[in-house]
Amino acid sequence: MEELTEELINKLSNYHWSIIVAHDLNLCIGKNNDMPWHLSSDLKRFKEITMGNPIVMGKNTYLSLPKKPLPGRLNIVLSKSLNLNQENLISYPSWENLYNKLQKDKEYFIIGGATIFKQALPFVSKMYLTIIHDIFDCDTFLPDYNNIIKNWQKIEHSDNYEENGLIFHYETWTKNKL
């Protein structure tokens, strides 16, 4: 896993980064490179929030997409082994390489997986969460973000919803400006 220097984290912090993720009560985000649940309403929300904005992901998340690239967004894949360059799809071998191509007026959405989330947590300024009120058998987990957002502001806490026998809700958190 690429270790990000404090200098690079500080440089990346000057851009608008958001994490968008669904997880269970144990911070599970996947099993066998797939989500262990299917929530159409969450996928619809994901599409509405990210449409028209760049999405950033790791190689495994990219490979797990049912439709590549996700339409209506620039798909950015961080991977040393993939070399992608076509309409709405590009890869970079590192965050440093990506940093050199960033645009100030964009909101960049980090969509996974676990390694990319862990690397990005120090510089994101917003988190869109879908919290599923259940525990799944998983092999991939979101890093614990509670210490990071303890001083953030919760700007959304939805009602509970039910779909496919699962209860879930949405939260949106934003970093307080210093």
C-alpha cells in the first residue's frame, strides 16, 4: 500500500474530496470483491450524488463494477498494474501522479476500496454514508473513521428505510472549516 507523505496529504487537502460508501454495523464494505447486499435506493442515491463528478477508486473496485466505466463521470483508477486511458476512464499509478492532474473546481468522490479509503481519510472533507443496521459475513472493511469525524458536523441523518429486509439510513458529515 502506498504510504502518503504529510506533504502530499497537505497538498491533496486543498481539493474537494468526498467519500461515499455503504457499510454495515461492523464497517463491512464487501466480500469476494462484491457488496454483500443489494439496495437499489442506495445505488440510486450514489448515482445522483456522483453524477457529473470524477470518481476515484482502486483496481479491485474498478474490476468489480458491473459496467465499466460508470457512465456520466470521469472514472479514475489508482493502480500500478492497470494502464487505462479512454473516454471517461483513466488510471494513475499513485496519488502523486493524480495530484498533478487535479482541478480546483471539482468534487472528487472516493468510492473504494478499503485501501483507497484508508489512504484518503486524512484529507477528505465530506463523507456520504449509508449505514446498514445489520452484520454481514465480510472480508473487506472500511477503516474506523469515528476519530476522524468526531469534530465534524453531521449535516444529514435520514429516517430509517427498509429494502430487501434490511434497515438502513443515510448520514452526511462535513469537516468544520478552521
